[in-house]
Amino acid sequence: MRSKIVVIGGLAPAALLATACGAGTPYASSPSTSPSPSQSVAPVAASPTANASAQPTGTTIAVANTRLGRILVDSNGRTVYLFLADSGSTSNCNSAACVQAWPPVLTKGTPQAGSGANAALLGTTTRRDGKIEVTYAGHPLYYFVSDKKSGDVTGQNINAFGAPWYVVSPSGRQIR
């Protein structure tokens, strides 16, 4: 009796599979189109909505209230700065010493506008090292190494690496 159950149990999934695949009769009238070992089968592309959740989420830029007023911060409340020596959206903070003191705000996806930030002003630029840096109103954004907690603005108006560094207003302008 056990062998009958196994045989019947083994046939039931096969019958369900054939039914689910749309086989109306046990024999197809057209020849098989399965690929030969030398052929490859192209993967089926996922729908855009399925891929959207797999896309890396970009860095979030938001607005926070500080002793300097409303300024741009990241999703952890860490202050971001602009560098007056930058040329448009091209970063001029590329030396090891500059990058160590003023790490660029990098992203692995499209930057996101958090509370108070203007999504239309967010963008990216490719750095000399190939990494993608977040821009706001065309300015590359940076952190300051001495800012240790949310709301710190210790890099404000520091003149280093050839020009001053400033916190950024929600409109994308430097705050003096």
C-alpha cells in the first residue's frame, strides 16, 4: 500500500503542474522548443515595480533647526556643508587631507528629499575617484570630521584647503 501512495502522491504534483502550465492534452501537437545544451535561456526581466524595491535608496537630505537657523542635514541630523572653492558641481576637495577633514556626502542611489528639503535641488556629481557625491542647488555636499552629533556646526566659516566652508540653507545658498 505504501508504494501506491508514493506513486499516487508523486503523480498528483505532476498533474497539477501540467494543468497549471496550460497543457490541455497529454500530447502536444507542436514539437518541443526546449533549449539544447548549447543554447542559453535569457532571464525574464522583472517588472519595474518589482525592481523599484531592489534599487538602492539614495542618501536623504533634510532640513533641521540649529543655532545658525534652518540648514541642510542628512537623515541622521548630521550637518552638511558647501565649499566655496568648488567649480559648479565639480568638487575641488580631492586631496587625501581634504577628503579626510571634509568627507563628501556620497550616495548609492538617487538622493532623497527629507523634511523641508527641495527634491528639485538635489542631484549628483561624479568625483575624480568615480564615487557619486550628492549635490544641492549644484553644490557638492560635505560633512565636517569634527561634527560629532546631530546639530553640530563646528565647520561653519572655516577657511581650509583654499576657501571657506559654509552650512547650506534650504534654498541652496551658503549661510554666513
